[in-house]
Amino acid sequence: MTEFVALSGGTFRMGSDAFYAEEGPVHEAHVGPFAIAAHAVTNVEFADFVDSTGYVTIAERPLDPADFPGAELVSLEPGALVFTPTDGPVDLRDWRQWWRWVPGACWRHPRGPESSIEGLETHPVVQVAFADAVAYAQWAGARLPTEVEWEFAARGGLDGATFAWGETPNDGTLANTWQGSFPYRNEGAMGWVYTAPVGSFPPNGYGLFEMTGNTWEWTSTPWASRHMASGCGCGCGPSSRANGARSRVLKGGSHLCAPEYCLRYRPAARSEQAEDSATTHIGFRLARDF
């Protein structure tokens, strides 16, 4: 299992009024002592869980037509959403241009049935829905962090800073975010076009890796409209399954975040995500009480 970093907690300025509406207002928040994992759960760690328990993830379970009233489903075959670069510039208001439902996509085959996690053992596990993350956390004797805990940890002691490392824009060496023109040209951050192995980028002030960029991360906090949100208008967290499913807060942004489109690789950034959604850019990390 991964190393945990114990944090004493405290009071900090949570949120931001400078970027997206759902992040505001900036307010004083308090968090008690807790411990958080130094990095996201990896493929090899999640494989140990599945091997030990026989757990089947949401993306591996057949679809229930009752969850899609009025929808014409081509197949009830299990699957998930996969990011697919476009051939050139497209209307950035329509996330359907670069997300597609792929039967057979799951944590073992994140980009579809022909893909695998061979060689990606230390990359963060993706294609995990909220229930999958909770199940793993319970097996590991841990839990998911709350949104407040997550943001406190991501800031690394830099209260009010724009990024987890301060104010310097990311040049591709500070976090795994999109380097190029979204959604068709990505030169890769430190050579990584999709996810990178955990620990590839510099830790924040608390010794935590990839708190922003690489993958969005589930929190245990139900989505609410305040801070004040209309959801992730950029479509960087599309729902892959049932309409009306309960939503949770995602934090941290991912390798798909580009400044001109989704500047959400910041501690204050947040996104709404349906609990039953699984995609190629959502993972999670653990927290514990102490």
C-alpha cells in the first residue's frame, strides 16, 4: 500500500473567485487532523484488491435499461467513456466531439478491449466509478478524502495560491496537463500524453504527488451548487451512465486540462461527476483518520 502523509489540519482560504463560478466564493474553511495518501491508487494496487476480493467494477457490469428511460441503447454490453483525440479543431462547447462510449472499456482495458495496463502498473487506476473507489478504500482500511480535506492537502501549505506549487504557469514539468491544442494535439507533459506513473512530477509542500493534473480524483463529498456551480461547463467530466444519478465532487484536474479550455489543474478547481460514471481520466487516492 502507498505511504500516508499525516496532516495536522487547520484553517485556510478555500475556493477561488478568479476562474470558474463553481469554485466561489472564497471562504475560510477548517479541517481537522487526517492522513492522506502520497499518491493516487495505482493499477497494481487495484489489481491486488480485485485479486483478493473478486470485485467487479461498475464499468464491467451489464447496463440496466431501467437506468436509461427513453434512451435507445445499441447494446447492454458493459463499457465506459474513452477520450479520443479529434483530427483537428472542433467546437469546444460539445464534449461529445472527443468522448465516446466504448464497450469493453474498464480498468483492465482503459481505452477499450484491445488496450491493457501492461507496462502501466504504477500509473493511477482509471475507469473507476465512485462505488469502486469506496469499495477499494474499505478493503484497504481507509476512506476517500472529503473535498475540504483534499483541497487543504493539495495546497501544500500555500494558502490562497493559484497552483499547488505557487503562481508559475505549468510548462509541462510541474504537472501532467495538456501541452498543445485541445483536443487534437498534445505534445505531452514530460513526454506523457495520457497518464503518467505516480511520482513523476514534483511533490507539493506536504510531499504529495500529482494532487493536480494526471487524473481527476473522487472525493466523498456530494456535489452542491455552492461554492456556486453550474457543473463543469467545459465537459471535462462527462457522465457515462444514468441520467439523474447522484453526483460527487471531483478535484484536481487531469492530463486533459488545457489552459484555453479547462484550466482546472488547481487546488480550488472542482467538477461534478455522476457516481456511476467511469472514464479514462478519473482516479482516486485514500485518506485516513488519526
